[in-house]
Amino acid sequence: MTWLALLLLIFGLWFVGGVIFAIGFGVGVGVGRHERRDAVLAWSEDAERARVETAELERWWRL
């Protein structure tokens, strides 16, 4: 009986640890995804700003 209880305890702790790891990993991946999205948005805003400034400079150059 003690071996069975010990075995169940080990597998129970292993399962609980796996669940905790999976939740933490999922949260970490989710946070990383949002950080990447924010970085892409910032990059696209910078690219748009550079495009507008270039168009303004070209317009001034033609005058």
C-alpha cells in the first residue's frame, strides 16, 4: 500500500507541476506575442512617418 501511495504521490506532483509549467509557458508565449505585436506596430508607425517626411521633402525639392 505504501508503494502505491508513493507512486500516486509522485505522479500527482508530476501532473500538477506539468499543469503549472504549461500555464506559465502559455502566459510567457502570450506576453511575447504582444511584445512582438507592439514592436511591429511601432516599426510600421516609424515607416509611415519616414514615408510622409520623404514625400514632404520631395515636394519641397520640386518647388
